[in-house]
Amino acid sequence: MELIDNVSVAKKANVYFDGKCISHSLTLADGTKKSVGVILPSTLTFNTGAPEIMELVAGECRITLKGESEAKAYKAGESFNVPGDSSFQIEVTDTLHYVCHFG
Amino acid sequence: MELIDNVSVAKKANVYFDGKCISHSLTLADGTKKSVGVILPSTLTFNTGAPEIMELVAGECRITLKGESEAKAYKAGESFNVPGDSSFQIEVTDTLHYVCHFG
């Protein structure tokens, strides 16, 4: 199983959209922040502050970035980038396990 | 925010009961295994392999251990022990954030 080593993990999770998205915040030794999470099958819109790279560990989704008209499909092993101060719609078609990399 | 330091975290979560319980597995530097997770409001029955100590970080629940007839209430800041090779029923009345300590 793939691991992220040498991190501090928050005991309390982030629960979004009534639990359809649950993540735990991580801090690496160099101060870098990431999160590991799950999004259950659903269609949700997320706002971003910092730019994000979403690394998909398991599952499948369709992403529509703000300002784009067409959704793009992504699956386990792939990543997509989201600009800062933006938003994206995600349609999760198979429970998504992800690592979110910030900055 | 309370942290658990110096751990390896599994990128892929454990999803139980259609996502009503989601946890991420942790391994400490000395090899000790723990997990951090969330249980959404619901009534669920969990089976245990190893003995567990459930540390409640946020939320509220009522626990009925196998062989007991009465539920006991627990809330954030409290812990309860579950024997190995056993089971317990948990009624989560306010979304539960927990750390599970094994062994």
C-alpha cells in the first residue's frame, strides 16, 4: 500500500457536504501541507484558495474546471491541477481516494 | 489542532458501511499501528480483531459492547476500550472523529 512518510496528521478530520467528502490534513517535515481524503459518489463543487494538485489514488471522476464547458474524466493513477481562487465541479462515479497537494 | 507526529499515512482510506465510516491507517516510527477516522451519524456494528482503544476527538456516541445489555454514552475527550475478537454497536449521535489505537 502506498504511504506518505514522516508526516504529522490532524486527529480531527475535515467533513464537507454532509460527509460526502472527508479528509485529514497532513504537515510534512518541511512544513508542506497536504491532505488525504475520500469523496463518495456525488456531484459537488469545491472552491480553491491555494492552487491544488489532486492525485487520484483510487476511483474515478469527471472534472469541470471553472470557465470550462466540458468535463474531463480522471481515474486512479492520474492527477489534475486546479488554479487558486477558483472552483471546480467533480462528479465522482466510483469512490475517490485522493491526496491533495497544495501550492 | 491536535496532531499525531512522525507517522506514515496510507494514501488509500478504509471505507466501511457505504462511507458512514472512513479511516486512514497510520504507522508510527516504532511500527505501532493506529488509524484516524470519522463515523457519520448512524448505528453500526463493528467486529474487532485486535483489542482497540477508541479515543474520541470530537462528537458523541453510545456504545454497547458485545455481551452488555446497556449502552454507555461517550463524547469528545473520552475513550473506550474494546476487547479483541469481539464486537460493539455504536450509535453516533454527533459526527464522531476518532483515533483508534490497536493492541
